[in-house]
Amino acid sequence: MTESTDLAFGYSDGDVDTNNTANPTLNALIEQRYSRRDALRSGASAATVAVFGGGVLAACDNASDAADPFPNLVSVGSSGATSSGRVVTLTGEATDSGAITSAWVQTSGPAAALIGANTPNASFIAPSVSAPTGLTFQYSATDSAGQTTQGSVAVTVSPAVMGFTSIAKNKNDVVTVPAGYTVTVMTRLGDPIAAGVAAYKNDGTDTNFAQRIGDHGDALYWYGLAAAGARDDNSSVRGLMVQNHENLNVQYLHPNGPTTVGGARPEAEALKEIEAHGVSVTEYVEGANRAWTYVQNSTFNRRITPNTEVVFNGPVKGSAWLRTPFSTDGTKGRGTINNCANGHTLWGTNITCEENWAGYFRRDNSGAETDNAQRTARELVALRRYGVTANAGSYGWHTVTPSTAGDTRFARWDARATVGGSAATDWRNEPNQFGWCVELDPYDKTQAPRKRTALGRLGHEGAWHGKFIEGKKLAVYLGDDSRGEYFYKFVTAASWTAADAQRADRLAVGDKYLDSGTLYVAKFNANGTGTWVPLTFGQVPNRPAQGSDVEYVFEDQIDILVNTRLAGDAVGATKMDRPEWTATNNVTGEIYLTLTNNNATVRPLAGTDAANPRHYNDPTGPANTAQFGNPNGHILRLRENADDPAATGFTWDIYLFGADSADSNSDVNISGLTAANDFSSPDGLWFSRPQNAGGLVKPLLWIQTDDGAFTDRTNNQMLVAMPGTTGDGASVTITNRGSGGATATQTTRRGALATDATLKRFLVGPVGCEITGVDTTPDGRTLFVGIQHPGETSGTTVPSPLPSNWPASQAGPAPTSRPRSAIVAITKNDGGVVGL
């Protein structure tokens, strides 16, 4: 999520703070040649070796004299050890005066997929194991007379460990990764994704963003494609990259920033800005020598923008809340906007989430043009609670006078209720069309995206599922990204049927699971337990009057789903430190939640609790500007009772606390971070896929930052962790400190302390960026990472000099190249699983 405020007609988070309720390369392949021996039997000989990044392991030819082993080969020993996810090379050599055939076969141990099995030099990626496990391989060579000679080799595989040295913090204008890894820049802002669309000039003159990659790339996910073009969940060489496009850097999108003419925005500029939001679907392929590219003219490529027609599903569909001049029956709408984190389903669809959508709308609430008089007191409570209060919407799209009569693509952003008007004649309800989770089928561009109203209307940061268990209901976990907001869970009415995972009617499967169920909000208790409170009509009390807000009386379940924040207030949910991404541990089923940060205004010294326990100062910049509150954030995890996704109770602890290791005391650096792994403002979060060793036994957790508190030390970064389990730490009591020197104590529950074996810094991004969006191919050998808004500034004109030139700077100095958001593909040079 981007946290910034631009100047006139600029973007604002809008609904933030509206809650007024009380390395070095490992396993490099080694080429080694062994001296030939005298021919055995009819002239053939065979030798076998396994190479582990510098160590060799060999066994005797079974046709040789056991008392006379090959003197040039080492014996089986410590050099025959490796760990899950690493590359092992098997080297065989055979000689004969005539034709020779040879092959490698595995003879024992967990199955390993041999590459080049019918050649002397085969290789494999060590499979996932939970304890040291032996594998054996046999090499056979057959000479021209039909005589066969064999040799065998043993390999001991241990559980996966992180196989790189943590990189240093830095402020360079490149994507920095450990030694032994390669970075490839993939799709960038403006890249064409349709045949005939011109290359991006990157000077502000480009148009047609309905067929180009959008701006501010955020969450992403890989969807595999078979060679013939069908869905293939295990394909790692061809697939579809689905990426959100959250927001804009308007200063780079136009020649000299955005303009106005007589107080109105030009139509072409506004259209460009609108179309640069949304979602993209782009085909990626791996070519020769593992070179990654995208396919500009793929028939799968697609842009979903705020102008794309969508349909509503679930309980709110057809209600009066959704009726507009575009959809007088409240069943459809146009587009999706401010798409931040995401989710995916086992049936092959993507869920994109609408976050800070409120600020795009004009709704004068002061002065002569106020529309308050045209609203009910209940409407005003809801509008304030969601932050739909701006006198001028972000970017001023509502000011455009369209060139075509009847074009309402710009007027819709003016949400004022007009005198004598109604939902059928003005756009008073247009804000209700946003704040939803939106499901789309990346494989079928003919299907309109579906807004899933049963999941509630929030500032949705993501929608991540829990474990899929046959015969059990599914759970979807939902963060509401603003300070002081809540953490939610949706539990399906239907129980999971594994056969649904491969159905061809994917969005119909979504109808089954996502259109009916129960929405809950979390309450965290000081003793490490918690409760999911159902937001069900009849069980949710009235929201009490407070300040200028009258008492809010819910009319029905539809009202609760449209105004979910108000329902959370009413049941007394725990206010959190900006709840953002969620991620599910594939093995334990535990849920992880990033709590990015908070400030002293929203959570003062006396306002902490066990789940949001810190209040301190982290001074930043040359002036040591004070930052009181919880500026570095933390990561919370929970485990459902009995591991049941539908449970109404859970246990929790705080897995990691962000901190500056150089300045923080033990009341702030509670997780024991060092210079090799300290971080601030965790945002993106993702566990490696279970199809490879990185996602099994003890899965890798990837942590991305969106930070303003720590950028005096480093650009934003991505770390890799191997977490334990909920409750593996201890209860601690910390002393918090306020701006006036006051102190207060707070008891909380921390996870196990971080170590170099459990938390490392893997990536640092370029200047001014946010690191957001992460996934791998199913085999874990290619990692995709989103680099959002490099060179971001608070202005609306092109700064000079440019603060960043990335991604052009990745290849070397490029002082005149405007920065662009982009995806990078990261591969391990030896072909192993990234991170291991």
C-alpha cells in the first residue's frame, strides 16, 4: 500500500485514520574430469561422482576389484551431503573403442527428478525432507559388445536451510540481491501488451493505457499455462502474471505533470490516469538459458481498468445501496480501483482488493455547495467512517468535460447528492460500488470480474485463504489497511470439495464458496487467545452515537456488509496498527498478518494493548525528526482452535517486531534484530509454494516493506524467514515511552528471537520504491517481485534531477530515464530453488 499525499488534484490515502471509536553462490556446478583407467571386461569402464557445490562424492565401479578402488575419486563421506532445494550434479565417465550408451537411474530414497538422465552428466534438485535422508543413484554404461558396467553413488539430503548471506542495507538505485543470483527486469509501466501498440517512449506522451502495463504495480500471482495453452498449475516455464496497479506517479505519466485548463482536467490526461489503474494479465515465458520474457501479442493479455464493466455477486447485489445511473438495478458497475494486495483460489482465479478508494470521489461537505443537506444522518455517519469527505477528488477526474455527449466516465467521480436528485440521476451511490474483493478468471478474458459482496466493504488490503481441508469450510482472511482498523475473516457456507479445484467453470466455483457465508471480526485478548465475533444481523448491536455521529441502527445484513467498519465498531473489535497483508503457512495452517505502523495520534501512550503493544520514538533523518507511536510495525500470527478454519477462537503471538537495531533498546527491538535482518513497516507477506522445497516442511516466508521510518538507513527491502510456530517465544513486559517523557508498561507475547538462520535480508530495492508483490514459479526456481513507484516524490511535476532512474539504472547509469514501476524475475545461477 502506498502512503503518500500529492498536491492539487493529487492522490490521498483518503480513508486512513477515520476510526473515531473508543550471497555468495552455494552449490555452484563444478566441472571436473577424471583420468581414464584401463578398460575392464570388453573395454568399457564407468566412474560416478555427485557434485555438491564444490564437494564430490563417488563410488567404485562394480566391475573393478574391490581391493583396488579408483585412486582418483574420493570415497563416500561428508562431501556427499546437501540440503533440500539445492542442485546436485552426477558425473559419469565411460570409455570404449566402440559405441557406448549410458544412463542414470535412482535406486532408493525420495524421488528426485533427474535432468539429463541419459547423459553422463545428470543433475537434480534435492527433494524436500524433514530429516537427513539417503538417496542412491546408479550409472550404467554399455559397450559395443553389449557388456554393461555400473557404478553407484549415495547422497544424503538434509532439511532445507537458507543458502545465502544476508545482504547489507543500502540506498543504491538498483535491485540488490545476494551473490549468485540474477535480476531480469520484466514488464514495466507502459509496456505494450497488445499487438500493434507502440513501444513506450517514457516521456509522458504515451497514450492507450487500456493496452499497456499500468502504474504502481502491487500484488502479483503466477498462473501456469501448458504448452497448448490450457491451465496448468505446475507449469514453471509458461504462465500468466496477474498484477494489481494501485496508484500513479502523475509527475512521470505526463510530459510535465498533470495540468488543468480553467480549473478542469484535460480529458486525455484524465483518461490516461484512469486506465493506468486496475489489473493486468500478461503472458510470461522462459526461453533458452532460462531467459525470461513477456509475450506482447498473447491472446491471454488483458487490462482491467476502472472503466471495465464488472458485475456484483452475493447479498448486496441488486440492493438500493448499489443503484447508480449506470446500473439502476444495482447489479453491475464499472471497474476496480486502488488495487493493493490480492488473493488466489485453488480453483484458479485471482482476487484483487480495493483499498484506498474513498479519496477519488468529490463530495463537498463544507461551504455553500455542501451536499450534507441532501443526505440522511445515517448516510453521513457512513460517509465519514469511510473517508468519503473530500471537497476535491484525487486527480480531479470529475472536472472533465467529455468530448462525447453522454460519456459518464468522469462525472461518476462526483459523488454529491443533488437537490431534487436520486440514485438514478446523480452519482451519490458510486462510492458504494468500491471497497470490495473482486474475483477474476485470468484464463478467460470474456468473463466479467465479479465483486464478492459477502466479504464485506472495507479498505481491503488482501483476501488470503486458510488451509483447504476436504469436507471443511473455507476461511478467507482480510486486512483493512488504515490505522486503527480491524482484522476480519470470512467463512464459507459450503464445505470444500477437492474436485472443485479443477473445474472449468472457475467463476461459478467462486459463486459456490464466496457468495454465501459468515463474516467475522477479531478480538484479541491479553492472554494470547482471541475470538472471532460474527457480523450477523440480529447479533450486531447499534453503533453508539459519538461526536457528530448519530447512533447507527443497522437495517439488515446488507447494511452490515456495505458498512462493515461500522459493524466492527459496534461489536468492539480490536483496533489494530494498520492491518495489511495476510499469508498462510502451508504446513501449519497458521495465519500471519502484517501490522505496518501506527502513530501517536491514533494510538497514544495509554492506548496500547497486548496485540498492538509498543509506543516509542524512532527519530529519522538528519534532523532526527520524532516519530512517536509504532513507526516500525510488527507481524502477528494466529492459529485457529483445533486447526479448524471455521473456528470462532484462536491463539496468537507477535512473530516479529520491526526495529532499527542500531538505535533501539530492548523495549523496542523485542525480536533481537541485528544489522543483517532489521526492518521497518512490514507490508507484503507470502509463503513459498508447496510444490517445491521452499514451501514444505518449514516454508520460507517472504517479508516486504513499505517504509518511511527507516529510509534514512536503507531503501525498502525484502527479507526471508523460516518461522517457528505460534507460542514458541515468551511473555514479555515492555516499557513504553511518550513524547513528554511519560512511561507505561505493556505485557505482550513475542515469538522466538530472530537469528541468522531464521531471518535474512534477501533484497534491497532502488531509490524511493516500495517492495510489494511476490510469487515464484511452482518449481521455486524463479522469484517474481514487484518494485513500485521508484523515484516517488510528493510533487506533481517532474523533479530535476530525477531521484531515480530505475529500471534503466539496473543495467548502468541512465540519468535521463524516468523511473517506472516494474516486475523483476530473480533466478539462482546454479538453477536451484531461490532462497535455499
